[in-house]
Amino acid sequence: MGVEVMPIPILYEDNHLLAVVKPPGVLSQEDETGDPDMLTLLKQDLKERYDKPGNVFLGLVHRLDRTVGGVMLFAKTSKAASRLSEAVRSRSFGKTYVCVVQGVPAKPSARLTNFIRKDGKLNVVTVYDKPAPEAKEAVLEYEVAAASGRHSLVAVRLHTGRPHQIRAQMAHIGCPLVGDLKYGASKASGMADIALWSTSVTVPHPVSKESMSFRSVPDTSGAWGWWSPGQLEAASAMPAIETRGEVDR
């Protein structure tokens, strides 16, 4: 059964880049469900807006889990796609997120370094504190922006892009994301979506090399409504930083 697709806000567009806000519940790219996906929807939008004949090129630079909303970047040319993919691999592609977790992390801010192994059949990952067979290093930094006692609003900066990384690493320290039943969240919240939002993407422009940054703040629906607009804005302001090394999307 398909989902109703909200309009997709465009944050920035030129001949090379397209930065948008992905609505929660929409796939990043097509899968066997046949449900609406960002790549197909945006290709159709470009085709209609620019009256383009035939197929429209649009490159998927990175992915967001289905339940996650926020900033998502696409390449409008094959050259841009290649250069942006290289930025991902070289860790000059900065990503920040904000999430709502159960409980309060023991430390108000910390750098988490773990090792993650994905089970493709079950679509779930396991987190290890030490290197393990087929597990890849996963690194993030978090900072608690606000806390209510039962829940915390947490800003996250990614250094690697492992599958389910934020969800799994936060659960590993005893603070699963609200709504994330797969990684141990309570059903009591009744949230349909996981409380995770892509707040910014920072990347060198594929042609001009100028540093470009695109931002989005979650609205006050669902678990986001537990916090004031000012708190959400402050949590979403964590700067992305450039890092180096290999990254898996």
C-alpha cells in the first residue's frame, strides 16, 4: 500500500545540484514495494518543470532511511554525481542530524566509536565495541541539546555513513530513538516514524568547489512537538565538519 506523498520542498537548485527536504515515509529509491521514492518523484518533477523529453538524469548521492526526513542531495549531471560520490568517499561530505532518544545519555556530549555489521536478510545491524569479522568502523559525535528527564533532544555529527548507524549506536548506549522498535524503543510513545531528521549536508560544489551547506529543521509534529521551535533550531545548528577516509553510504 502506497503512502501519501507530501510536496517536496526544494532548498537549492542549479545546473549541477538539487537539494531538497525528504518527507518521512518516502523511500530514497525504488524497491520491491513499489511505494513512492524520492528519485522517481524528483525525476518526474524535473521532466515536467523543464518540459524535458525522454529520460531525466538524476544521481542518488546518499540515502536516508524510509522513516527519516530532512536534507537530501542529488546530482543533476553524471559529472556532478561522480564528484559528489568522491566527496562522500573522502569524507568531505558533512552530515548532521537531530534525534529524540529515550532517557538521557550518561555524557552530555561524546564521540562514539564502534564497529557495525549488517545482516542484509534481516535489515538490522549489530554494534560491537571492538573490531569483529565483517564489521566496519562507525564514528559519530553527539551533543544533548535538551532533556526532559524521560527523553532527550540530541544533535549528531556523522563521521562515517554506516547503515542504521545513528539508530544502532544510540541504542547501544542505552538511548534508542523514539519510535525505533527495531533497536529497542518502547511502544509507549505511539510514534509512527522514527524521531531522526537530517538537519544539514555540507559539500564542496562539484564544479566551483565552493563549500555549500543546506539546512532543514523538523516541524513540531510527533516527537518533535515535545520541544520548542527554539530548541529544535538550536539542536539543528550543529555544524558539519570535513573528515577524511573511506565512507560507505
